[in-house]
Amino acid sequence: MRAYTPKDDVQKKSYYTDRFWVAPQVAKSEVSDDAVFAADLEAIKAKFDVLDAYIQVEQMVVVINANDNYAVLELLKNDREYTQLSEMSAIDWLAQEGKFEIFYQILSMAKRKRIRIKCKIDEKEAIQSVEKLFRSADWSEREMYDMFGVVVNNHPFMKRILMPEDWEGFPLRKTYPLQGDEFAAWYEVDRIFGKEAREIIGPENRDPARIDRYDTKRFSRLGHEVPFGADISQGEPDTPLVYQEQEGVFMIDKFDAEKSVVISDRHR
Amino acid sequence: MAQHQVNYLKDGGLPVALTTIDKVVNWGRSNSIWALTYGLACCGIEMMASGASRYDFDRFGTIFRASPRQAELMVVAGTLTKKHAEFIRRLYDQMTEPKWVISMGSCANTGGMFNTYATVQGVDRVIPVDLYLPGCAPRPETLQYAVMMLQQKIRKEPASRAQKPKRLM
């Protein structure tokens, strides 16, 4: 029998969730199936510990110790022709394992092969920068720090890249709420007007479906526009769409269909 | 006698127009609304289309300026992120009085579909807005209508007195 998991909150979610969904796993195969990858793996294994290695979707995945990340990538770049770092980032497994997974996606244009190097670090642990090897790691590592709070050692410019520099919290962590925490909710108010303006400006409206029929500060009905903040609980007058004031505008002639001329010869 | 009465308030054939200072000033203001280019997202494309030849904002006297010192209308076209909020406020403060703001599109009005930590939930949390323009994205005709509504609003305001400064708070 399937282990019981509480499903109380399913009704409260605004989106569809399939409670019986199981994350599909792409089939893995042995590294020895591919001669090129097998040779690369041998080269890594000769110098470093390899925790796991397999082929998935025609790419070799190698799990190594986090301390070896720079040396392994250096080996692959200089000796094994993997000259490009196409992508790198972190994955938040803090809830499941208490660790971040760091992955480096590298590409060899000569061999037409891709390898993914993976390693795991603790939440408070730092990782060695690979910016000296791959210039593309510069911004990727900054983004990793910005979004996950993974500190990178020996990085030339370890600052946030997407969020403001005085931001608190790391938005891509699973524990970070999508609509932001207390700090995020008041960020622009605190920054521009100061904390004392919070009461005057008020909290954000985070309910996109909120409609108040008689609220004339936030809502208006086309054809029934009234002044800002007017009381319409007794009904509101019709206001047909007009492009100009009824009495006309100073020094501007109003269009009159009677006086207009239809040009029959457009080349005249 | 009565046949030769002259209506002195009419021009009487002379090249003279009698009016009030308010109307003259407002006529000038409402027909030369120079807008600050503020395209933040896809609404900016519609704003650019409004300025280009097919929809032709120039005939309203609306000319896009790249400097807040030369602009009196700010069309906030697109998603305002929290990181950017302080800059929009600074640019708004740099605009000279009188100044107006059109909030263009759902994102600028309420945050729109971006109900997230990084988006300001409506630019009216940061700067005072005169006109909210619904749509995602509003078509250029909608922006034109908004400018015409703004012209009507300007004509209603007293021009001869100092404008009441708009304050968010």
C-alpha cells in the first residue's frame, strides 16, 4: 500500500496538482557503452574520486567531491578538449538532504560531446570558483550566489547580479515564498520613502481576483466613469466615450461629418 | 439701431480672439505633451508603435524625449521591478512641473501576472498616477485615447494658478 501523505491543502491550491504523479526518470546506461566517455572517465578516475558516473540522454554525468571541482574541470578543459562551460548553477536539496547540488555543464566542440559534472556541498559551505578556467562562470557564479546564497571562493567580483545589492534572502531557495517575505513586500517603500511610510502607503494587494463593485479608487466601469473616490452606492450616471469636450476646444475645430469632403480622385 | 449691434465678444471680422489666460495656457499644455520614453517591457513596443508613423503621436503634439528635464508626461509602459522602483521615482522627481503619469498595461497598474517577490504591485505605490490604461498590452489606439483623455484633464485644470503638487503620501 502507498504510504499516506496529507492531502488537506490540495483544495486550497489555485493550480492543478496530480497527487499521484511520480517524477519520471530518464533511463541511465553504463559509461562503458560510449568509448569517448569511457576514456574521459578513466582520465578523471586516475586522479580523483568519482562517486557515481552514468550516461543519460547521451551525456555523461559524473558525480565528484566538491573539493575537486576546479581540478576536475581543469583536467577536462586542458587534456580532454572540453573547452566550453555552457551552464552552471545550483539545485536546492536542503529539505531532502540538507545540501546544495552544484552542476557544471561542459561541452567539447571537437568531440561533439557534453559532460555534466555534479557535486554536493552543505548549506554553509563555500565552493571554489572556476572563473579562471571558464570566463562564462563569472556571471553564472554570481547568479548562483544571488539566487541560492552559495558562496564562491576566489571569485573576482562576488556580488549579487540580479537582485539589488541590499536585498535580503535568496529567491530561488525552496523555502523562499514566491510572493516574497516581509522584506521583499516593503522593499520599494522602505528604499524610497523610508519605513515610516509603510502605514500611509499600505500593504500590497496580492489577491489578483479582488473586485469591489463600489470602490471608485481602484475600479471604474467604461461608460460609467465617475471622479476618483466618488460614492456610487446609489448608482452612477452614464458617461459616453468622448474624444473632446462637448462645447469644443479653444482654437481646435471639431470634426463635422456634414462639412467633410470625400476625395474621389486620390491622385489630385 | 438694433440691426447694427456689434457683438464685441465675437471677432467682428478682426483678427482677434478673446479668451482667458487659462484656456491659452491649457491649449498649449494639452497640445504639446512631451513624453518621457519609459518602455520597461512589451508595452514599450506598443508605445513605440504609437509614436511611429502609422499611429503618429506627433499630431497630438506628443513627442518622446529621452530626458526627464524635457518631459512632462511619463508613460510607464511595462513591468516595474522592485530593483528599478527607486530609479523611476528619481526620474519622476526630476521632471519639471506640471507633470502627469500614465500607467500603461496590467503590469504597471497592479503588477499584472507577475504576482512575485520581484515586481512592484502597481506603480502607484511609488509615483502618483493620473491615468490607468488597462490591457496586456494595450493597443496603440488605447494609448492614443488615454492621451486624449489626459488632454481633457489638462484643459479642466486651472492653469493660471500654481499647480497643486501631486503627492503620493
